[in-house]
Amino acid sequence: MGVGAKTTRVDAYAKVTGQAKYTADLMPEDALCAKVVHSTIANGWVKGFDLEEAQKVSGVVKIVTCFDVPDILFGTPGHPWSVEKAHQDVQDRKLLNQRVRLYGDDIAAVIAENEVAAARAARLIRVEYEELPPIPEVEDAMKEGASVLHEEKAGNILAHSRMTVGEGDFEKSAGEEEDLLILDKVYQTQRVQHCHLELPVSFAYQDGNGKLVIVTSTQIPHIVRRVVGQALGMDWGQIRIIKPYIGGGFGNKQDVLYEPLNAFLCLQAGGRCVKMEISREETFTSTRVRHAIKCHVKAAVRKDGTLVARKLEAYSNQGGYASHGHSIVANMANMFKQLYHDEKGMEADSYTVYTSSASAGAMRGYGIPQADFVTEAMTDDIARMLHMDPLEYRLKNCMEDGYRDPHTGITFHSYGLRQCIEKGREKMHWDEKRRLYKDQTGMIRRGIGMAIFCYKTGVYPISLETASCRMVLNQDGSIQLQMGATEIGQGADTVFTQMAAESLGFTEDKIYIVSTQDTDITPFDTGAYASRQTYVSGMALKQTAQMLKERILEYASEMLDLAADTLDIRNNEVVDKKSGDSLLSMKELATEAFYSLSHSVHLTAESTFHCKNNTFSSGACFAEVEVDLAYGQVKVLKILNVHDSGILINPKLAEAQVHGGMSMGLGYGLGECLMYDKNGKPLNGNLLDYKMPTAMDTPNLDVEFVEVEDPTAPYGNKALGEPPAIPVAPALRNAVLHATGVAVDSLPMDPQKLTEAFKKAHLI
Amino acid sequence: MYDIETLYQAKDVGDAVEALKKNPNAVLISGGTDVLIQIREGKLAGASLVSLHNIKELKGIRMEEDQTIWIGPASSFSSIANDPIILDKIPVLAEAVDTVGGPQIRNMGTIGGNVCNGVTSADSASTQFVLNARLELTGPSGIRQVPISEFYTGPGRTVRSHDEVLTGIRIAREDYEGYFGCYVKYGKRKAMEIATLGCAVLVKVTEDKKRIEDLRIAFGVAAPTPIRCYKTEEGAKGMEIGNDLLCFVAENVQSEVNPRSSWRASKEFRLLLIQEMAKRGLAEALGRAGADVTGLKYWENWQNGGEIDA
């Protein structure tokens, strides 16, 4: 019971039996269908449409084009709004755009009586374009004379930031000593897509009183309300967002994708219900992807293995629209800085560059999987240069207990990183395997590799952290729990239930969490992202529970004629604090409180927690692989993630969370990559050609935890949502390096790339 | 919702041929695992379909009087993979069709659709090439038999005319008796995959199991259509089983195939795979034929100083 128990998910039965309702399950049968018309060029202008044939299709209600939408620019990222103009998100898109900035840009939409009519009409729309050369990669977009995607951003540079620590001048630090070894390399990560099971889906209607209601699959209902209001120029209170169960988001649904357009189309159809179901192919091409980032790095190390200085120059491919923009590469630079101590200092220059390709946004890890690939590939390359065991090198140079970020002030309050490294070393027989896999010959070779990481918990102090919770005591002594924080498959409802049980002294079966968020009813929270909810929203919950508990005990004190401070709640009963003797059941208390003729009171509590703290979680991945040289295939023999995520609220769910993240990391490391042709058109934007690993490609996923209580957290807990996906790809890369001696410097490590590298190294 | 203009459910083969004759734009559908995808993608949106679904005479597997194996073209991949005659006489075909997509696709997709679709990547096609499968086409003017080597005319194209239905696939006794085979599929993942390359090998060894009596080797995705390597096969006849044989085959198939570069795989990578798969497929087939392949299968075990890790 309570925190630390392996409680069964509160939504397990509904989900396993198929009774849990998702957005598509709730659609009214007579809803109209909307179909987005996407551009078939990557860069240019829409000059005009020929709608004649499309309008003839039976069942077409209305066709709306980029010439019909309000002249309002808006931004889509799921950030808390900033009241300071300088910190507000970049607002760079309209509902439909005449300026085409990527293949698959939204340029028109069809509303029809059914899907077939909508699709037929969409296919018949003729578009006249003025085409510009595509600039899908950073190099293309930064070339002199490249077309400018957004007028106000000359040179297509959305943002540039610079950060230094210590001397902050690599060349100076590296030049001060003789005998330093220098590493100078370029590493690159690729575009990948979230591939959440449930596609982006929503429906919108006006209720009888003119309120615009949108039911949608989102991680961030309250932010969706604000962005729809901004995009349509409507008062935010006129809009109501309902979020039912969702089938995954992984950050793609931490962006306001098609809700504003859906709302607009509903109004264009006179308030009738309009549904939008985005296809898998559209999701690849036209929603969000993970930023591809190219990094030029340098490191200077002493022969004894001391890291002296590092330099990072990172170029992040933003795609056509800003979305989360520069936050991702800025986050990357921070982690590059935090994970290792540079004796003399480090410097980092980060650029975010608009290109004519899929807009990059939030995706599990928010720049840190990229950062970790670069940082940890680099770490193994340094260790190799030093002829030093890469694990020992890490122990010598990695971030220390109590580390405090010199820029953000974020502090490592509960340090488990070294313990994670040692635990993995032992479980994986690291030292023996490193010896065993030395000097191999033959077609099949084995290796063992590792990567460490750190990750902050929530977004403070970069952004606002605020959360609310409401608790109501029911007539039967059970609790109604409402969180603004969202269940997106990660198990939030279950851990909140456990937290409430823990803090109220109730059993979980007496806590009824309302899973659905409805912005007309649900207290405010910014939503599921940044691995923040157990920490930030958990604090709101704990605070609210304490308030409610006080009120309950106050009423009990009145009923029992005993001082409130002598009472406590355990197992749904008011007990004597000292002896633990039962004095009053919660059911009796609640019934009396509701229906008392002398003193009727509804026992409720609601509070907001403004979180002004943060802490690091950390961990390591260890991978043992077998490489088939001629086939270019990497078989994972054993893989282990060790996490330092504080006290686990629910160890079973925590383990499942790690499994999912590791699976994502395997795809990132070995196969997934969204590719583009020379015209800027995606080549493999579908689940056949985009190679996500299947169950048959997935090895056993081993998970270990190091539980160090975090003093700043509500229950000793810290970030775990995103971290599992972070260290897997670099650990695999370093294992391949150990097996073959070949350093692969870009992701993914697909077979063709590997065979080319093995040929170059004369292994085949 | 699929954009299908009309769907005609044929009662039998004659009825299907008639329906195709009447509508020159009609599209035949059997399992639907290719056609429905093309409808969804828009390529065949608004199509009029003639369905072969549940036509009994197109299903099943049986042994004919002269020991020819007859395979109903509307047999699903999973029914073929589990059929006792196939498993007993031509297990290589079961092995090949069991690599198609995933379980759902294998339950719906049919072997006839696999070849009539005309693509080089069809997992059953290269195996049918080495088995010298004969395809029976039934049209308005009667029945004709086409060896599979003459069936494909280009990528996505076959000799089947619009109003013909594939009504049987036959494999003669002399094409399977005494032969042992292997199908190697190379994909970027282990399931839900289209072959980057497919390689089917069929061998017959001499009585002492020391030499090749007959070798047949075919590839998918090594050319615009599935392709047999007849010259290499001829050259390998009589060769002693050993590493030289594997190298000879790997070396010689390269001059018979014609892979192209695409974003899925470069020509160089495909050629590397062709050599490697030829070796591995051949050694595996030889092992199944009872030949001594000790030391030939260098890709099977990781070794370090002779110490094999279990």
C-alpha cells in the first residue's frame, strides 16, 4: 500500500478488456470528416488552387485554403506561457500556410460527409506553386544565398547561444600545457519519429451555448486550450479541451498539432462536429520529429586521464517551424557540460537552424539522447586514445555528488550515479568481458560498452513549474482525486493514487482518480512532459492531501470531542495517534459531515504548488553485443539499464517505464531514421520502411535501480519518464567499438553504414 | 474506410474470368494484403474489385498422381507453412513463406498474390524459381502453363493478362526428390519486413555426400525480377563440397545478378550481401543434405582463441 508498493495499474482492467475510452471511441457518429491537403513541394509559395473538380465530389461540405485563414501567427510548443514577451515561444505559423516550408506543409483542408469523399476531393485539388530549391539539411539552409524560410530570421538561424565554464576558451586551455592529448571529431544524430501507437486524433464541436469543445489525444490539455485561443483569436475561456485516455505521445503530443485547425474547421462548418484523424504517413511527414543534431567537438586530456577542457559546436535541424525551437539544443549543451568535470573549463556554441523538412519538436529526452550520443561516444573515444578503461575514465571525470550547475543552479541533491556505474560493472561482469573480447579475429565479434547520463526533473528554472490538485471526500468516505497532470500511458493515475493513499492514510481502493482532464473542470497543470509530474504535480498532491487530512481530523475532533493533534488516519480510519486504536471509520465521518443536521460540511481541498526546485536523476546503460561483420548486423546479447531515480513510487511500473525507453533507444541506435530525397520529400515516412524494432528484434531488457531518497521531492522520487531512452544508443555504439575497433560517429548504426565502415577498416 | 467503387465476389474461376472480361479496369483481389494497401495509399483508390475470396478450387495443397505437388494459389502463407506435404517434400517453401511480414499478413496473404503482384522481393518467388514451379493461368481462351522463369516480364509486370486467373502452382517430382534447400532472407529487422535481399538454394549431393550433383540458386531483389543464376549452377556441378565451392558460387553469382542502388540499399551493399547469403544459404542447404559442413559455417559461432562461448 502507498508509495513503494507494486500496485496494479488503476486502469489495467479497462485497458486490457478494451473498455477504456480513447478519443476515437467517443466520436459522434454524424461527425463530419476533415482531411488536410499537404504541399507536394518542400519550399516555395502557394500561388493558387483549382478547386473545381474537388468541389464536385459528392459529400464535400467545404474546402478551406491558406487564403481563407485568419492572419494570425501562433506557436505550437507545449511550454507554459511566459508573461515576459522575450521568453514567449516563437510564433511562426498560421492555421494553413501560403509560404510552404516543408514537404507536407498544411495548405488547405476539406470538410466532407465521410472519409472517402474528403480523401477523393483532397486528391482532386490542383495547386499552383512557385517553387524554391529545397533546403532540408542545416548545410543547405546556412549556405549563402539559400532562400529564407521565415523573413524575420535571416540566414535561417532561429537562435544561437553560447555558454562557457571556467576559462571558457578551449584553445587557450589546450595550449597551456604540453603533452595534452587532443580529440577533434564530428558526431551526428538523425531525425526520428515518436511512433506513438495512437495517431493524432481529435474532434471539435460547438455546444448549444457557443462554447467550442475539442476532444483530443494530447499530453497537455490546458496548453492546448491556450494555443487554440491564440491561433483563432478567441478568448481562452470560450474553449474547452477534453482529454480522454491516450495511446502514447512521447512528446509529439506535447505540441499542439491539429487542434487549432480542427477548431477552425468546426467553426467553418457552422459549429457542427468535425473530426480529424491524422494518418501514420502524415504523422511522419507533417507532425514533429526529434532534432537531428550535428556536433563538432574537441577535448583535451592529460595522460593520467584527467579531462582538462572541452568544446562543443552544435547545429540543430529545426525543420520548417520553430515548435520547441532552441530549447532542445540548449538542453543538449547543458547536459554536455554537466556530465563531466572539465578541469579548466568548457565552451559551447549552439545553433538552431530552420530547414525545409519536418518540424522538430519535443521527443522523450528533449535533446539529451542526442547529447548523450555525442558526449558518450566522445568519452569512449577519449578513453581509447588514452588506452584507459572507459569505465575507469568515467569514474575519474564524471559529475560529482552535490554538483551544482553554474548557470541554472540545478543541484544533484541525491547522488546515485557512481553507484549505478558500479552496479552495472558487477552485473555485467564488465572487467572480465573487457578482457575476454580483446584482440578478436573472425566474422563474428563481441564487445561490451556503456554510457552514463544525467537528467533534470522538470523545467525549473528555465520555465515555470506549477501544478494543481483537487480532492473531495465522498459521502462513503472515499476520495475523488483530480489532477491537472495527465495519464499518457506512463502510469500517472496509478502513482498519484498511491501518493494520495500514502499521504491521506487511505487504502488505494478508496481513492478514485478522475483520469480525464476537462479544462472546464480540472484544476490547472501544464501536463505530461519533462519527467516532471511525480515531482512537481506530486508536490501539489501531497500539499492538498495534507490540507484535506487536516480538515478531516478537525471534523473528527469535533465528532469525537478529542484534540485534532491526537488523531491520525490509517487504513481509512481515524485512529488514536499514539496507540493506533481505531476511533471512527471514514465512512461514518463522511456520512456525518455531509448529512449532519448540526454541522454539515463538504470536506474538500484544492491547492496549487509553484515548484521552485529541481534535482538530477542519472543512470547508465551497459550493452553486450555480437557483430556479424559481413551482414553488418548487431545482435544485442545482453542489455542493462541502471537508474538513479530516487525512491520508486511503484517499482513494477518503474521497470515497465524503463523497458519502453530501452526499446526506443534500441531503435534510435540501430535502425530508425527518417530519410529525405533530394527534393526534400520523406522517403520512408511509413511503418514498413521506417525500421522500428519489432518484438523479435528486442532482447531481454534488464533493469536495476539505485534508490537514493531525494530530499527536495515529495516522496524522495525524481525523473524517470524520459531517462530510460537516453543512454542506450551510445552504449551500443561503444560496444560495437569494443567489438570491432570501429568508431561509428553517426546514428543509426544500420547494416549498410556498418559494412562500409568495416570495409574501410579492412575487417571485411 | 477504404475507397472501393465496387466489389464483385466471384462464385468460381469462370465467373471471375467473366467479370474481368466485362470490366477492363477491374482489379483482382485475393488475400488483399497488397491490393488493400494500394487502395489506402491512393494508388488504387476508387478501384472496382473482383474477389477470389473463398473460391474452393483455388485453395489447398495436394499430391497429384505422378507425385507432382499442386498448390492452390489462394492458399495462405500460414497454411503452406503448416502443410504436411510441403513440410515433408519441399520444406524450403515453408521456410520461405514463413518469413513474410507478420502472423496476420501470413494468415491473409496468398502465394498466388505473391507472384502475381510481380515484385522481385516476393519471399516465395525465388524459392519457386529453384523448384521450377509451373504456373497455370486460366483465361477466356482456356488454360495455359507457364514456367515461373518465363512469368515475370519486369518490375510489377507478369505475363498474366488482365482477364486471366492464376489457378495452380505445380512442382514436379524430379524438381524436389533428393533435393535439400534453404531460404535466406536478409532484412533490417526480423519480422514485418520486405526483403533487402532473398536467396533460395536447392542442392542435390552425390551418394557419398562429397560432391554437388545439382545446384540451383535464385535471388530476390538482386535484379528487377527474381533471378536464377544458371551459369554458376552449371559450373558448380560436380564440385567438391568445401570452402572452394562456397567461394566459387559467391564469386560467380555476382556476374549474373543486377542489383541497383536505391535509398533502401546501395548496389555495393547488395552485392556484398549476395556473396555472403549465397555462401551461408549453400552451406546450410548442404548441411541439410547430410554433407559435412564442419568449419564451413564461420558465421554461426563467436570464437575467441578457439574457445566457443555457449
